[in-house]
Amino acid sequence: MLWVFLLLPAWAAAGISCGRLCLAAAEAAGTAEAAAATEAGHDDAAPGRERGHARELSLYEAAFLAGGPYRVVTLTLVSMHRTRRLLLAHTGWATVVDPEGADELERSVIGAIGPEGQSRIAAVRHTTAAADAVRAVSDRLVTAGLAVPEAVRASVTGAVRAVRRAAAFTVALAAVALLMLPHEPGAKGTVAAWFVLPLVLTLGCLVIARVEVSPYTRWASPDGLRLLRSLSPGHGGEVPPGDRGEVPPGHGGEVPPGGGPLRGERAFLTEVAVHGTGALDDPALRAALGDNRTAQKGH
């Protein structure tokens, strides 16, 4: 009967983790309903105001919905590099060429690089991703009901991970109970059956979560995801300042580094916003941003 002392922790881990996930899902659903009600109230109060699903996304907003803060920083870095306000070396260093940023995000990047005018790209992305300018983009999208609040996303994601750990914990305890503890003849089937129950509970909870809770683990809300999917290169989306087709001062009409004529800049930056560094066709630029590819996963 020593296996019972292993079964109790398995049941406890399964019950607590599944309960946590249920609470996180209920909280996420409540937050989404409250945001929808608030958005509807704003629309009723201002009939001329565009509804969240009908509004146009700026490229910074599209980048946030597709990949979170790091994607916004990636878009800003690429935009500045292509207009020669910033040099991104394949060795992973960023060098300021023009210290005057065109908007708050560009000024945040320049501030993250520091007074020396040069810094590691990985450090710049990490610092800028937590800047007020990026947070403002997030807050604007959350208010519009297009992005999942960070607290809700973190809560749901953490709860899903806890259920996965509980399932693995149950399997490990079952293996110990079946393989390392003495049993009476024919008792192993009973032991296995008791451990199968918490395993079924956790796995079933994960299956349900994949359908019901999955929208709250992404950056974009369901409305934001629909709007993001409708975004196509050359359609909609505000191009960051300095990338609206103007030739950078002092460059005599040259095409910015990174490939493509200026008339295709909107489409190119849209691809970067939606797909990240995978949309880059410049090997040197991809190498420059590749040192932080791991940090971008999941954002």
C-alpha cells in the first residue's frame, strides 16, 4: 500500500493545477466580456467612432498583435535601418546614424542604445520592449479589445504550464509506484488504474483548454486576430514615420538597404510586422537580428 503515498500527491497536483486553470479561464472570459461591454459603450456614445473590428491597424499595432513587444521593436529597428537612421551590423551591434528619432518608438530605441551611440542589438531589443512607447501601443490595443491584457495572458499561460507539469508529475509517480515498489500478485493493474484517473483529468483539461483557452494565450484577442488576418501587404496599416515613401535626406534617391524600391516599403514593412525576421530577404539584416531570435519565440 506504499503506492497510496505516491497517489495522493498526484491527485493533489492534478486537482490544484486544473482548478487554477479553470479560475484563470473564467477570469479571462470575464475580462473579455468587460472589454467588449466597454467598447460597445464607447461606440454608442460616439456614433462616428470606428468599432474595434472596423478600425485600421498601424504597423506598430499589427506587429504587437502578431508577435508582442519584441516584434514591435524588430519592426522599428528594420524601419530605421532601411532609412539609414540606424546601422544594424551582422555582428549583432546597432550604431546610431541619425540621433533624432521620428517617433516615440524610435526615440526609445536611440535611448536604449545609449549616449555612446552603439550597443548590442539583443540588449537594445530587451530594453526597448519594456519602454513606455511599446506599453502605450499595448494599452491602446487592450482598450480597443484587440489585444489580450498581459496579466490575463500570463495567468492563463502559467496555468496551462502547471497542468502540463502535473501530468508529467503523475506519469513519473506512476512509474515509481509500478516499477520500484513491491506489489501483491495482480495488484499492478489496480495501481495503474488509480494513477490513470488524475492523468486523464489533466490531459482532458489540456484538450479543453486548447479549444476554450487558447485565444487568451496569444497577444491578439479573437477580434484582433481577425483584424490581423485581414491585413495584407499594401492594404491598410500606417507606415512608421520616415517610411512613407520619402527618400532619406542626403541620399540622392538611393534605395534604402534591405532590398525593394521605396514604393514597396509599405508591403515590406507589413510583412515584417506580421511575420517578423522571417520576412527579411537581406541575409546581413537577418544575421544582425538573429542573435535574439530565441527571445522572440512566443511573442
